[in-house]
Amino acid sequence: MLTESQGCAVLKESFQAAGYDIHDNYRFSEGTIQFSVDGYDPGTRVGFEFITTEAGDRVELSPEMIGQIEKRIAQGELFILLVDEYDVESEAELRTHAERFLEMVAVHRQRGQQE
Amino acid sequence: MAEMISREAYLAAAEATKDKLQTTLRQLEHQQTDSRREVSSLVSRTETALSELAAAILADVSPESVDAAVALTGCRTLAMVNPATELTKAQTKLKEQLAERSQQISARTADISELPIFQNRLLLRAPRTGTLVREITELEEFREPLAQVLQKAAHPRLQRLLDVEYGLPSYSVPFWRLSYFADWKAGDEIVAGFGGNKTFAEIRSEYLSARDGVGVYDQKLSKLRAEVAQGEAVEREYDLLQTEKLAMSESRHPLQAQLARMPEQFLKDARIQLERYLADLDLVMIGDRLQTVPQLDVMAKRYFGLRKQTEYLRQTSSQLLDNTRPAIEQSLARLQRDIAKYQRPKYAGNRFDRDQFQKLGDRNKRCLDLMGRHRQAQQVIVSFHGYEHGRLDEDFLWWDLVTDGQLKANYIDEVARFRALHPAYKYRRPKKRPAGEELDEDGVEFLDDDGDAAVAVIQTSDSFFTNHRTDFS
């Protein structure tokens, strides 16, 4: 299992490699969605949240809050990869997931721009 | 007038007396242990003599032997639950069981012989050629390639991929959930297992088809294997019945063995009953009847004598050793307390009475005397073997025979009671039998009973050597 800092480092590297301007611990505040995102590019509205007990994320990100974030992602308003520390076993696995997520984001953003 | 001594002289004398008492106590403990060992040995010899006596009285469990044993001993237990009758009943019952079992074997063997799964056993289950065997082999061959598909597709996430319809247009897991990527990864791994040339949808279809096929084959195989197992079980049962039948014909059947052991077992149990009865019985009660069977009379006297020896030694140890010990222990404890007390400086100028050491010395000497008496009594009791000179009647004191009338022991209940009931009694020592000669009419000689004779002194007469085996030299 990865620690908060290990997981965030892998994700930040992958997102930056894809061209995103990642801000650490960005304070996201829109309507009822208010939380500190581990890595977020406010310009493209793309980021990631590595959820760990160590960082107290389970208190801040309640199931209701995650539901609201997913709703916004489904509407194409923002793209945040939510990763629970218990769902990944290694840095390599996390990197693969991040890269695939970013591919999907690219497709969706392109589709959004065309529309 | 009492002689007074200084504290130093007092303490020195006290230490010396303490050492003597401690030595005596150690000797006493040693003698008690030795005595317990001798009692235990006598108990063991008594038990053996009792077993031998019971075996001689009840030679077998025939009705005649049991009746004779009851008549001789008056053992009502044997009369009420007669082992001869019980044996006959048990033998009859067991023979009936044997006959019943024999019938069961014949009936079941005949039933099995009629069963098609038994009659056609070779046709159905012969290795390689039996129809069931061949059918199973064929189905296993058909099943194998399908099983290989299942094996290739095996993956911890496979069932989830099937459930969420991964690879199909209906797959609906959103890409921002991590499970989307885990599904993706697992799907890729499964596809790789099939060589990488098929889509997951194709593999899914192949897998589901193989799974259904394997399910059908497994059901058929399970039914065929159950049929084979049932047939094999019947064959095993048949073989076991045949083995049992053979054992019966050769008299090796467990029930037959049990039947053969039965008289011996009943005899053993009956003898145990008789032993219990005799152990609680004062043999004097049946002494006149035993006298009519000389061989039994000798054995009964031996057993009775050993019983007496055991009791005499027990009481001698209790009276002369066990009862003496507390006095020595108390004296020793008192002396140790006094030594500790008078060592303190405040008693430096005190004067002490010397007489108290004389008293303690006397007590120690009395104890040593009693121990000496015990040693001699034990030696005499344990070495006694002249049982044939004893009598099983009211007017006979075994103590005198055991000790050849040389030891006085009113501390033994039986001796004290006997002397009270027979004030004119004099011990009649059995006469020494000269080589090749018969005894006189009564075969005894009178011995003056000197009631005041020193009890610790043992005279070694000829008679004593006749009745005792220990070497006193």
C-alpha cells in the first residue's frame, strides 16, 4: 500500500507529464463542494485526489461529497481522479491507472471542445 | 537438691541432647518407612494367598464346583447369582447371536448376488473395458478442452468482469472510478492469457460456453461416478460377508472367540466374588468345614496367617513407632525454642536445673527401647512361615504361633481381648517333628507363659527355627 506522499508524487508526475499545471493541495470551493484537492490544475479543471486515512481524507470526503464530485465529472464540468489507497498496490499500477485516466480525459475534453 | 549449672553449660548440654533427639527421630522415620514397606509386602503376599485359595476352592464354573464352594464357604453371592447358571444363559444367548448372524450373512449375500450392479460388475466396472469406466473416460476427454478454457481464463477479477459485462457495449462503469481501470487491467491480462488475438467479448463468449459445457459434463460424470461407487461398495460388502462366513466356518469369528473365552471369564469373575467374600470373612467361622479338605485347610491357614501377620505388624508399628513420634518431636521443638531463648544476652547470668536433661535423656531412651522392640517384633512377624501349625478356631491365638509365644503384645487388640477371654490360657508350642517320626497325639508342648518376661527378648528355640525363615545369625 502506498503512503499519501508516495501516491501524490506518482500522480503529480503523471499529470505534469500530460501537460497539466498541477497545484498542490488546491482549495476547491464551488457551491457545496468544498475540499482540499491533492493536485489540481485550475485552468483545465483537471486534478487528482489520493484518499488516505493518514491525511484525514475520509473525514473531509464523505460519500455524499464524492457523489456530488462524480456528478460534476459526469456532466463534464471537471475531471478529478479519485484513488483510494486500498485500491492500488504499487506505484506502477497507480501510474498505469493515471495514464489511462488522462487519456480518457483528453478524449472527453476534445469531444467537449468540438461540441 | 537440684544441681544448678551456668548458661553456657546449659546451652552445651541442650545442644548435645538436641543432637541425640534428632538422631533418634531420623532413625524413627527410617524405621517407619521400613515398616510400611514390610506391611505392603505382607499385603501383597496376602492377596496372592487369597487368590490361590479362591482358585483352589472354585476350580471351575461347573454347577458341582459352584455348589461345593458355596457349601464350604457359605458365600451367598455365588448361591444367589450362580455363575454356572449365568454362564449357561450367556452361552445360549451368544450361540443364538451367532446363528442369527450366520443367517444374516446368508440372506444378505443372496440379496447382493441378485443385484444387477453386482451381477454385471465386470461388464460395468472392469478397468478400461467396463461400460461405465469407458463412458467416464470418454466424457472426461470431451470435458478436457473446455476445462482448459476455464483454466486459461482463471483470474481473481473474472467473475466481476462477467457481472459488469466488461467488453460489451452495456459495460457502464464510468472512467473516473478506479474500478474502471482495474477492470481494464484485468481484462488485458485475461486476453493476454489467450494469446492476445481475441477480444475480451470473444473470450467471454467462449468462456461462458465452456462453463456451460463443463457443467453438463460434470453432472453426467458425477452420476456415473456415483454409480461406480455404489457398485464398488456392494462388492466390498459382499467380500466382507464372505470373509466373515469363512471365519465362522474356521471358528475364527469374534463371537466364537468370545464364546470360547466365556467360561474362563466367568470363572475369573466368580473367583473375584469369592475373594471379596473371603477377605471379609473370619475364616474361624468355616474352620471346621475347611478342616475336612486338608489341601484347602493348609491354604486357608496360610492366607489367614498372612492376614494376621499384616495386622500384627500394622498395629505394632502404630503403637510402638507412630505413637512415640509426637513426644520426641515435641521435646525437640521445646528444646530448640529454649536454646534460641537462652542464647539472648539478658539470660547471661541465669542458672539452670540440670535435671531436665536427665528427663529428656530418659524419654529418648524409652523411645529407643520401643524402636528396638518394634525391630525385633517386625523381624519375627515377617519371617514367620509355619502356617500349618495354626488352627482356625476360637481358642487359638495366632500371635503366639507367629512369635512362638516369646513376645508379649497387649497393645494388640486381638491379643489383649484373647487373654481377657482366656485367663487360664497357656501357649502350646507345636512340637518339633523328628526326622522320619510322627508327632505325638496332640503334636504340641506347653510353654510357661511368663507374663512379666521382658518383651524385647527373643529366645531362639528349635520351634522358632521351624516356624521362621529369617537368618538371625
